Amino acid sequence: MKVPMETNAEANNAPETTALAPTAGELAALSPFERFAFRLAWRMNRGRWKRFWTSCQRVLGAGWIHLSTYNLMRVSGLEHVEAVSHGRPLLLVANHRSFFDMYVVSTVLFRHTRWRKQLFFPVRGRFFYDTPWGLLVNFLMGWWSMFPPFFAGGDNPKLDRREFDKYSMRLLASLCREGAGNVVGFHPEGTRNKSADPYTFLRPQPGVGKLIKDARPQVVPVFIAGLGNDLPRQVLGNWRGGEPVRVHFGPALDFAEFYGRRDSVRTYKEIADFCMSKIAELGEQDRAARALTPRRDALKTPADASRASS
């Protein structure tokens, strides 16, 4: 089955930021199913389709996530998101410990901010774009926002897809460079950190540095903790007393000192390290806040405890 790319007339009605189409050679690097999956997701992330799925994401997606987490949710730093220009793209750089990190962040933005937004979360093409089940997950859980795909990274890279990945990076840069309301979620670590300690981080990958230097978007760091990967357990914890889900937004980052440097892996890595250091600072703020919680509980008088339980 072939999903056609838009005509020129349709492209003229769509935001320019998503109008960058791959060349025939870049598409040829993909398998037939991967091409079908990409063409479908590419179309769903353009123009009227993107606006429709964003509405679904804002009402249905954010709605059920809110119902599943509202007793546990703790958010700080939203004023930093509100302070950035909403006429330019916003890149959120966050640590990565759960499959649901960016779902929760997007729910916070949809429910607590009112400016127009459309979300893009670049993902690895393996699973999401090379299996029917992955395509279904992108639709049902991401409303097609797990886009664009990258194939040549990760534990089982498809190195013969590198030519296509060059296109995905160009497209991602265009989404970060222009387009009012574009919000791109990115994990500098590149993969989930499976450590039991939420305040440790994997080595950041230079890809985020290249993206920031090429596109120069507004960048806000985010630290997320308290989410698990067991969906039923996570949902039940909302009523049975699970771990609080903490989302901390930091001030927008200033990369002026990096922009004058030459394009190189070293520069990209320094930018990535800088992003990760700011995420780690938010993590330390969370650690300090968590350490104070037992003290507050210990200082409560018997009357306080009685009132809290009534």
C-alpha cells in the first residue's frame, strides 16, 4: 500500500516547517513497510491532519493521562515555559527513564498553558516504523507525534538507513528553526536510563548539540522522575499511593558561547554536555525537595496529623 505525498496545492496550505520532503534516494534506503509507515506519519504531521491530531492529543490523550496521574503529579517551573517566545519553536531537552516521560510533559503543557502548540517527538525507527504494532502505538498513544524517525542509532542500528537519517535530521532542524507553536521533545541521553538512581544520567549524545547549533531554537531543560514503565501499575498508583511524579522545567538556556565555534563533533558534544548539566541541576533541586519532605512530616504536630486525616 502506498500513501502518496501531498500535492503542491496541499503543501501550500501546510506549515512550511513540515514541507521538507525526502528525495527518492533517501526513501530508497528504507524497506517497503518503513516507506509506507513514514509516508503515513509524514502526511499525518502536516496541515489539517496535524491540527486534527493535535486536538485529539490535547483533549483525549492529555485527558486520560491526567486522570491517571493527577493525585501524583507535582510540577514546578512552568513560568520558564511561559517566558519563552510562543512565536518561535521550543526544544525541550529532558532526561529519559520511562516510556511515558514525554506523554506526561505534553499533558502538563496542554493542561496548564494556553498558547497554540503542536508536538513532535523524534524516535528510533525500529519498532515504531518497521512493525505494524509500532505504527499502531504511534497512532493510539502518540497521535502520530512520534516523528521524525531515525534508524541508524541505538542498540541494533540499521546502518544502511544512514542516508534517510540525514533527511530526518534536516527535517527536525527545520521544525526547530521556524514554526510558531512547534514543540520538539528530545532526550539527549539517546536511550532510557535503566539505573535505579533517578539522579544519575547516561552520557549525552552529540546529536542534540548538532540540532541546537544548526537550528538555534529556544531550549528549555526538563527533569522528570517518579514514572515507571509498568502502565497498569502506574495508573493504579494514582489511587493506591504511588511515587509522586515530578516534572521540573528550568530557565531557557543560552548557547551564545557555542554558536561562534566551528561545526565539529567536539562542539556538538560540549553543547550536549551543557544541556545535560542543566537537567542535572534540576535533578538536584528535586533531590533536595524530596529530602525535605520527611522532615516536614516529622515536624507535624498530632493536631496537624489529625486534621490531615480528616
